Amino acid sequence: MNTSSPGADPIIFPSPVRIGWIGTGVMGAPMCEHLLRAGYALTVHTRTASKAQMLLDQGARWAESPAALVAEADVVCTMVGFPQDVRRIYLQPDGLLSQARPGQIFVDFTTSEPTLAGELASQAGSKSAWALDAPVSGGDVGARDGTLSIMVGGDSRVFEGVKPILSVFGRTLVYQGQAGCGQHAKLCNQITIAGTMIGVCEALLYAHKAGLDGETLLCSISSGAAGCWTLDHLAPRILKRDFSAGFFVEHFIKDMGMALDEAKRMGLLLTGLSLVRKLYVAIQANGQGRSGTHALLLALEDLSPNFITPDSSPRLLLK
């Protein structure tokens, strides 16, 4: 496996750098658009070709298979949904790493398992290539605005080499440590969000029941000690009862599950996270898995039997 060392030669890319990308969903598509606008040569592949059409119209090239994409790229990036997708794309017999060549770099932006990130780095190293785990935070807004926070694990020298690429769609780029550390950092991020989300939703429920105007309330608490990204970006959606996804409930459940599994392995008991995950599982069971994470409000409403929704809309009945 490749490792960095003090004074090691910097990573030098050919010019222009060729980037391959798999995963053009809510997050991946706008990240790719930033690369195209920055002038990078971009080749994409998705299971459903039509999902990449918007990028092809903007100048991206299409690869018929992951193998074809690897052959055309100096840096291969992935942004998919679940760890099993990462494992399939990278480690199956005809997966990305089976085609890796010396000096090639693989960057996985998916929020995935720390141990899997270590496995990818090891497999890439056996081919004299490198793999970084680089999960992101900032949601659909951050992806569109190019302001994502990117947490990176792997070879520090490789991280320095890909910084110019990451800075195209990321504002905060932080090297966290060896392979898997980027994923550990992202799980810390998700633990924090889970606690913040339940606090914001309960505050808005309380405000409504107390007869406060939600928008007026946000003017006060968003600029005080309670200020946070969730209040700024998701609380206004909650007030409009707009539960469309910037980040899917089903993906958040996956992330919380990984955090709880890692905590159990380390001998930690995360009671707050466990509670919030149970509420999200209930939401998913009632058909809201593709809603945004702020749909947690629906579960909390149903735990208050006398609560009337602000717009008299039907309530989600949790079993």
C-alpha cells in the first residue's frame, strides 16, 4: 500500500487532468457541473444513462462501462448511495480497482464504512494506485453552491495532489488521517446532525403550540447561540411543510446505523443517536424514505396526540 513520507515527491498529473465520475444523483450531478464549468475533461458512467444526459449536454463524455471509464481517467470519483454500491463498483471482478493502473487515484465521496475505505485503499495500493475516502457535508445546497465540507482519509500526499479538484466544489477541505478517517469524521458529522435535527423540530413544534410565528421565531434564534445550518436551511422548509429531499431519510438511516455499529465496536453507547434513528425508521416504514431528513417533524407530530398541523394537512400515523 502506498504511504506518504516527509519530503516525498508531489503528485504530478498530466495536463489536462482527466476525471472519471460514477454517480450523478442529487449530490453528484451538481458536483460534476462545477468540474465542467472549471474546464476539466469529464467522463461519466451511470447505471441509467438518461440520468447523465444533462451533463453530456454540457460537454461530459459517456463511458459505456466502469472499465471504459477507468481507462480514460487519471482521477476516478464515485458518489453513490450505500456501502454495498461502493463495494460492487470497486471490488467486483470487473470493478474499478480491477482496472487500476499505477499512479491512478480513486476518490470515493460516498458516506460509507470506515473499514471498507481501508479495504479500498489496500486494494488500490496493491496496484500501485491510491484510494481516498472523502465524504462530504453540506447537502444539495452545498453541492449546488460549491461550498461542501470534505473530510478526507488516505495518503496525505495524494490529498494535497487532488486539492485543486476538490476545491472546485468544496469550501472546507480537511485531511483527517489514514484511510477510513474521512468516513469516521463524516459519521461524527451525522451524529451531530441527528441531535440538532430533533432539537430544531421539537422547537418548531413547541413554537406552533405556543402560538408563535415560526418565521419571527427564526429571526431571533438563528442569530443566537442556537444558530446552525439546520435552522438556516431546513427550518424554513419545515415551516412550509416542504419535505422534499436534499438528503434522503433512507440514506440518513444508513449513516446512523453505521455510526451505531462503529460505536458498538468501540464500546460506546450513543443513546441519543439510537433514539433519533428509531424515529427515522418509523418515518421510512410509513413511506417517507425518499423525503428529506427534516421530515423527522412528522414522527414528532405523531408522538403528540393532540397536535394539529399548521395547515390542517393529514398527519403521518406512526404504528
